[in-house]
Amino acid sequence: MKHFRKSVVIVLAFIIGMFGTINISYAEAAKAEPIQITILGTSDTHSNLYGFSYEDDMESKNNGLARVSTYLKATRAQNPNTILIDNGDTYQGTILADAIYNQLDVVHPVTKVLNQMKYDAMVLGNHEFNFGMNFVDKIVKELEMPVLAANAVYKDGRELAKPYTIIEKDGVKIGILGLTNPNAPRWDGEKVDSVQFSSVAEIGKKYAKILKEEEKVDLLIVSAHVGFIPEYDEETGADGAEKLLKEVPEIDVLLLGHNHTKNAEQIGNTLVGSPRNNGRDVVQFDLNLAKEDGKLVVVDRAVKTVDMETVEPDQEIRDLIQVEHDTTINFIKGEGGEEDGIEGGGIFGQASADFQPKNEILGIPEGKLRDTAVIDLIAMVQLDISGADVTAVALFQDKSDIKTGDINYGTLFNIYKFDNTLYTVDVTGKELKAFMEWSASHYNTWKPGDISISFDENIPGYRYDMFEGVEYKVDLSKPVGERIVDVTFKGEPLKDDQVLTLAVNNYRYSSGLKANKLVAANKKWESPKAIRDYLAEYIQKEGTIHPVVTNNWEIVGVDLDHPLRDEIINLVNTQKLPVPYNQALNIQELEAQGVIKDGKVVAPATDEVVGQDPEPSEAPVTTTPTPQVESKPEKPEEQKAEVDQETKPEEKKSVVYVVQKGDCLIKIAKKYNVHYLDIAKENNIKNPNLIYPNQKLAITLP
């Protein structure tokens, strides 16, 4: 009996031990399984909801929140632990917003879309302040998600927005801190006099400590409507995230914007990402968390930008704002709208001829190569309303033009897309020349053999001004800072100590003249209305306007002539050679690439015309591999394998080529008997002229 009891005890002990071991194994397995958190970030969508260019009266092919919504739904379906954040500059930028719904006391169509998409948080951008604090208060009340701006508070103690929000996903406590651009007062002046703005680094450090130590969040996300590099110095309130990250290296995810620059990188343990504007891209952050010593920690992380070009618009979003969309189109046509209080823009006048010359080279705007009637029209109006001696005008969009025939609100928006006001400031001749040099840095220096003019990839086109009221030359054979020559005012050489009154828009005054310390004096006058309104009034008054070009400036120091130039340009215009936007067509380089052989032009190996984007984005691009929207959002540790699978289809062989010094895509393409644009497309290279030594290129063989 004793032996039996002893045996039973032994068996029971064994069974208990066995099941205990099994239970522990299951617990450890569950514990070891990482939790994937996905954060999708949008920024600078600029009220592009439908995916439509109202000034052109046509659908866009690669942007808009309707496309973002499609990608969002696919991502949420694959990973319920998905967070959606908007980084600001969301309520300004299209005719739908600026000309109509920002003026009406109805639920804003942007609000309707953000609520429908169920954003987890939105950060105020600087453009949200363009329309005054009553407008900001209105959208904050309308939105069903927390609106964040930790570094902007009302001076009287009222709450403007929340500093942060905390959400939980699958047991992970996540803090989202929002920071707006502290330089809004520079651009919007008295509109924001009631608000105190502080630097992103100072306030970011304060609230990061609160979130980490007091709220004890597992993940710290910072969404800041600034660029990485400071736009202003510390004395005037830097807006860069560079210092923020130095002060708060424990940030897990840093979503940036404002500069319309596509970027995805890891700095230390922080994932940093920013998209281009208008809903062209979504930034996707993927983090895996697991418990270590009883605490959730990030065990793997990855960030990428996702191009919306291949994504179909979400019809549900389009249906949601169909009335507002139709109202905007009717407004432009002058047919009124569905909402009370909306009066159609109608026809402002007539143009007797096109105001912009046809581009000689695909994607290279003639409006930046010579004086044109579009620039001179804007300059004439600015000089007239300001009484200034000289003025600066930018071609904000390379395609800006006034076509022969009717001029409506879409036409005006096409040539002047921002609600800028006009400032005047006194400048010396020396200061004006320094400003002109700063502007002329947009060009690349001409070198022997160049048969086209190109532009610096690091300086966006909207930053380039042309000047009226003085005569001058831009010598592109000289380096940056020495290009402006033969400047005269009223027929006499401009003296360094001569004082002139300069008229510039409010943004150029702040982020150009003052940010770069080009001018000592402060503004002495501001227009009571937007520049675009003055253009409308002028055209209405004239009835019919005619293109007038003063030809007060020209580019010199270049020799673009060559016997084969026309043939080479034809290859560009038929998309058999890349658009030479950031790198000039150069005879010696074309010979090295095999495009010119024995003094003759040799067409590429294939006559196939492959689509490309002839108009570069407004800012430099850092690309990452882009998945198809139908694909399951992969865990970070699976991403490399996924990319490898995409570049090695079962049906075709592929190779990975490491770029060598002196390589170009055309030369590489010939080596493998493929088209250079196919390599560019396969590797998501938007500018085929830009490849770098040691860059790895996936090449699918024919």
C-alpha cells in the first residue's frame, strides 16, 4: 500500500511537472511573440482630398487623401495595431479650401475626410494659421481626433490645442506629442498675435520627459511640422528637428513635414520620416515590441515612404465630398455652388495669347530660362500696388501659364497658388545683390560641353525669384555667390550704398531675407489683401490682357550650341533620354554613355517610350522601396526578404549591380541589354540622372 501511494505521488508529481512545463512553454511562447505597431503619417496634404487639380480641371494620377484612404484600409485590414497621424498644412492649398470652404461656417470638407478616415491625431501646421485664430478654433472643434500643438498656447491661458495624446494598441501604451512650426508669426503676423509660440526642441524635451517618466508610455511618437535642418537661427527661434533629436534621443518615431521632402531613415534608435506634399506619399513606420525583464521594448524597427501613384482612390471618400468637389468646379466656372453664400468665381477676363513660351526641352520650364509675360504680369501688379522700386517674383509651379482665352479663378491659382500678402522693405544695392545671388543659386554651374541648363536638386524651384525694376545678367559660368552681374537701376549701375524699396511676398521676406540675414531693415508696409486678389482685380479692370515681356534679365556665360543638340533634345522629348532637370545634357558625358558615337547620335537599344515624371518634385527626394497596396504590411524583420522576392520574379532572372564611380544608368542598361528607364522604375529612382557609387540596383534581365 505504501509502495502504491508512493507510486501515485511520483506519477502525480511527474504529471504536474509535465503540465507545469507545458504551461510555462506556452507562456514563454506568447511572451516571445512580438507585437507589431504600424504608424502611418501624412503631412502637407494641402486640402487635396479628391485627387484633382482644380486649376487644370483634371484628375491627378498620384496624390490626394482618397488614395491615402485606400492604402490605409489595406494596412488596417492586415494589422489592427495601426495608428494614423496627420502632421499639418492640411486646410490650405486648393481652390476648394482657400477660395470657398475656409470662408464658410459649415463643416469643412477636410474635416469630414479626416473624421471619416479616423485619424488618431492631427498636428497644426503653419498654414492652418493663415486664416486667423477663429478658423483654427473652428477646425479644432470639428475634428473628432485630438488636435496637437504643444508649443503653441493662447497668451490668455485658453487652450489652443492639446500638447499630446495617449492611445493603447494590444497592451502597448503609445504617446503622441505634437509640435507646430514656431515661425508662424513671421508669416502670419497679427493674425497670431494672441498666441505664444516656442521652439520645438525646448517644448519637445519638456513633454517627452512627462510622457516617459510620468505617463510611462512604451512608445514615444513625435509629430513635428518642421524640417530636419533649422530654417532660422536660435536667436529667432529655430524650427529644425535636428536639435530636437539631439535633445530627445529617446524618441522612437519622428514624423516631419513642412519642406515637402520625401525621406525615410534611422538616426540612432529613432525612425525619421517625411512625405512630399499633396498626399503623394505616406510614411510608414513599423515597430516590433517584446517584453524583456517585464518591460516592453522595441526589438526591431523600419521606416519607408509609400508612393500613392499605383493606388486607386477610395470612392467612399470621393462620395463623401462630392458636393464640395462639384461646388468648387462650379465656382471656377461661375455657376455658383450648393452651399449658401458661395458666389461663383466666373470669368475674370480674356488673354489675347499664351503668356508662357513652349518648353524647348521636356520638363525644363522656359519660365526659368528667360523673362516671360507671366512673371512680368505679377511683377507689374506688385510694383503698382506697393509703389516699390524693385520686386521679386517666383514661378511657384513650372507649368504656370495663362492660356489664350477665358481667365477664371483656376487660371489665377495656376500662376499664384499661395495666399501671400505683399511686403515692402528698404534695401541697399549691396543687400539686393546678395538676395539676387541667393536666388540664383537655384541653377547648376554651366561647364564646357553642357548643351542645356539645369537646376540644383537641393534648392526647390519655388525658392527661385526673378526681379523686375532692375536690369541684370545671371552668369552661370561662375560659382554660386558670383553670378549676378551688370545690375543697373534706371539705366545707371546700381551702387552698393544706394537705397531702394523692395516688394516681396510675406513668406520670402521671412524665410528668405530675414532667415538668411540678407536685409537689415524691417518691413514698412503690408498689403491688406492677398496678391492673387490684386491680380484678379487688375484682369477684371483690363478685360483683355496681352503678354508683355520687358526682357530686363538674361542668362549669360553659357554656350549651348552643338551640331547634335537638336537630335539629343528630340531623344529627351520622346522620353528616350532622362529629363535633364538636375544634371545638364553634356556632350562628353553622352559620349561616355554611348549616346554619341563617332560623332553621331545613337538611339537607345529600344524604341519603347517609358513613362516618367517630366516635372520633378519641389524638393529633393530620398527614396525607399515601395510596396503594392495589396501586399500585406510586413513585419520589420521580413522587409528585406520581401524586397528580395519582388526583385527576383520566378519567371525572370535578375541581378544586383553595385554602382561604380563614373557609372550612369544608360551605360549600365546597355551592359545588361535593358532600358535605363526600366532600371529606374524597378529601383524607384525618380531622377535617372542621380545614382551614387556603391548604390545597389536590382536589374531584371530580359
